[in-house]
Amino acid sequence: MKEKKECKMCGRYDYLEEHHLIFGRGLRGLSDKYKLVINICRPCHNKIHKDKDLMNWSRQKGQKMFEKNHTRKEFIKIFGKDYLSDKEQI
């Protein structure tokens, strides 16, 4: 049975869903492979997929997580884009 936990976006204590930080163009499997996921509540999950700024935040967060163990060059080679260039916002 699922238990309630704290949402990584808003802090709400609720049942959470897994959100893939780098998503689109068939990258969900790579997000799984490199564990680029966070657990967020349903309202935040719905909001993040509809808001361009939040989706950009998500991708930047995913790249930062990846770069803890890999290089930026590896990230670009695997994911095809640098989401942090000119925007170190996380």
C-alpha cells in the first residue's frame, strides 16, 4: 500500500507520483536509467506538464542530478541538449 510523503515541489503531505525530470522525444527510459525522477503530488504533476517554466525547471533539475556523477558533455551526448546553459537556476 502506498503511503503519504512530502511532495518535492510544494511540500504537501500526500500520495505521490513519480515525475520523470527529463521527458519528451523518447527520453523517459533514459530518465529511468539514470534515476532522474522526483516524487510529487498529483496537483504539482499536472501543473508541471502544463507550465513551460516548470518543465524547464524540471529539465534543469534533472541535468543537475545527472551531473553529480557524469559530465555535462555526457549529458548533452545522451540527452541531446544542455538545459543549464546561461541558466544556473537550481
